[in-house]
Amino acid sequence: MLSFAVFFLCCAFRILGGELFFDYYQIEKLEAETIILNDHSVWQTSLEDALELKNFQTGDRIIITANSSWYDWWAYPEYAFRLINQRTQSSINLKNRLGPMIDNPFSRYVVALDQNRITLSENLAFQLQTEDASFYQAWAAGDLIFIGKNAEKLTSFPWLLINFSTNSAVRAQSAR
């Protein structure tokens, strides 16, 4: 998994006045232990957390973070993420079953990658942390990317780009 402490907001964003603003992802559909978000990504919760889904509703805004609980890593190692429901303030263990659909307005994908600079759909450009090169060297055009937030304090790389094609994440900053 990731060798640095991170969490990320699973979200789409828009650019207003040169700044990035997040629109949280929302739950589009709930089925037993499965959650489908508005980018059409499919996530699965653990059996133990499935009961909590009864309190969730379609349209609920969510945040997805890296699962940093030592107990959850030990008890549920395949659930690398936690979903936090913004309405109920409850959280559940989560694993990704299917990445977002490429033709969805909430999805982002790699357009170009040149050394440590990446361009995503909608002409979003990022400078990648060179220490993460072993992860992004395997990335390719068309890979689906979630844009999240790096939780490291006092960093010049505030973004976290999560690649569902390679199951890796790298730290990034907006390219000028």
C-alpha cells in the first residue's frame, strides 16, 4: 500500500478563478454490500459494516479516505479505504470493485505523462513528487484517476492522484 500517511477526498472538482474547488461525490445507488457513486465507480463494504448502509441514502455526499486504523488493517486487510458519509458522519470499511466510467463527467483520466508532469482530462496539469516515480512510471494514457487530498502537513504536494488501473497513488501539486 501507500508508504506515506494520506487521506483523500473522493471527488470531482471545478476550477474557479484559478483555484480548485471540490464537489463531493455522492451515492447514486445502494445494493446490499455495494455502493455505486455518481462517477459509476463500484465499492464494496465488509459484511460487518453492511448494516450501517441501511442508514445511507442515495444522494448522500461522501468522502473516501485511506484506511489507517491498525485494527481494520489487521482484521480487514483487503479494505484499504474508509467511506465517510457526510450526512450521518458514520464511516465504513471499503474496497474498490470497479473504477469510474471514462465517459462520466465526474471521471478524470490520464491524457499525457512526461517525466514528472501529468495532464488529465479537462486539461488539468500536475507536477508529480519525484520520490513517487516508481509508482507513476507504470501509468499510461487512458488510466482512470481519482483526485484526492494528501494529508501530509506542510507539504508542497497537497494533492493525491489515485490510479485505479495500476492500484497506486502519488503526491502532486498543480502545475503552473
